[in-house]
Amino acid sequence: MRYRLDLTLRHSEGALTRVLGTAERRGFKPVAVEGGILPESSRPDGDRWHLQMTVEGDRAADGLHQQLAKLYDCLDVQVQPCQ
């Protein structure tokens, strides 16, 4: 099954690597990754990235959501099934 992840990350060294590694360790294969810096108005206390990632895997996305939410760099994560 495919899932779309919408993440808000701190702009820090290794943040993307940690997100990708967590997804792979949870049994999900990243299929597409797209992101950019959030506009000034939505980041009052520092740089923030918005990352959209599509992953594919046989497991339920709950475990991935929980693990990503535990990452220091991850400020918000939303997971939705792709159609």
C-alpha cells in the first residue's frame, strides 16, 4: 500500500537522512520525495522545511507515524493513504 506523508522538519543537518532511514527501517520504500523551505510567515522561531514523501510498504502506517513523530527534527507528521 502507498502512503503520503506530510512532514514539518527543523532545518538541521541530517534531518532528511533520519526521516528516510526511519521509513526504511520500518519496512517502507520511499517512492517520491519533494520539499522546500516554509515561507517566513509560518516559521517565527527558525527555519522549517515542508517535506512530502510517498512511501510504499506492506505494513500499516501507524508504526511509521509514531516513529517519525519521535524524531527531534520532526515537528509535525501527517500520514494519508494514497488513492
